Amino acid sequence: MKKNTAISKIKENSTAMSVLMAILGLLCLAGAALGLGDSLYHSTFSEKKEEIASLLGTGLVFAACAFIASLIFRKISNTGTPFSDTSVNGLKNISFLLFIGSFLPNILLTIFCGKHSTINNSFIEISMLIPAVIIFCIAEAFNYGVMLQQESDETL
């Protein structure tokens, strides 16, 4: 495959992914808002503290991650390469948000209750912590790709 063909395919696919991630972010926000509204409509706030904290914490974190991913793909569609500082910083931001999201619902629940409380008797949600670590490792690999890309551009 020629370099120009590969770059055009990357740009085309990245544009589609950018739109898809933006839509996913909007769906996460809408889902969190609808779930929150439904929880408050069918019960009192005190009955659904855990559910509300979980919806707010994970919904907002996933929406923010999707919007950051959309920005990453938009930058890739403009430049034609995924190896840029913007991509690395975006991946690190997503990793950080997932790390925060691994304990944000429990912090919100503690704020709502006025005392130390946890969801499912665990302060950290492992199912969000593991992807945070994996994405951080991918960001470091992309950082190495950025260094190689810069070296290649300087050589030419």
C-alpha cells in the first residue's frame, strides 16, 4: 500500500471515528441524565443514593472519555498520523479520567450520605482501574511512536 493511500484511509476512518465518539459521548450524557431523572422521579433521593452516585460518576467519566477520543480522532483526520503529542496527551487524559472514575462514585456517595459509604463494599472499582492502566501503557507506546515520527521527519 502506498503511503498516500494509507494516509487517506487513516484520515477517512478517523473522521468516522471522531463522529462516532462524539455521538457516544452524547449518548453517555443522555443516559446519565435519563437515569438520574428516572431515579429521582420514581423514588426519593435518600432511597437511590448508590444508583445516583454510580450514574453520575460513570456516566460523566465515560462521556468525557468519548469526547476526548473524538478530539484525538479529529486531530488524526487532520494530520494523517496517530503519532502526535495531542494523541499521547489525550490518551493520558482518558487514562486519568478512568482512574478518577474508579473511585468517583464512592466519593459522590460519601458526599451524598454525609459519612463514609461505599458501593459494593469496595472503594476502588477494579473494572475501571485496569483499563486506566492499560490505556496509560498504550499512551507510553504512542509516546515512543511520536519520538520515532519526529526522528523520521527530521531525517527527511
